Amino acid sequence: MTAQAGRTTRQYFAARMERNQLSLRQATQAIGMTRRMITYYKSRARPIPKTV
């Protein structure tokens, strides 16, 4: 699910990675972002933008 402001939640993001059996490396290639940013999103260190 997404949060009220239309943002993807950390739990949803992590669940999508798990459901699609994506490693961090595979997620970076699929989304086109760095491994560091994916880690930030999963750990809640940064909010997940709508574009992701």
C-alpha cells in the first residue's frame, strides 16, 4: 500500500523486492538507481519518491 501523501511505504517497497525475488543488485538495475539509494529507501533513511 501507499501512504496518505501518495508515497510508497518502506514495507511495500521491501515486499515488492521480496515478492519479485530481487536482490539489491537486481533492484538497482530494474529501477535505475544506486545500491545506496535502495538501501536508504529500505531502511527509512530517506523518503521514497513517487517516481520509484
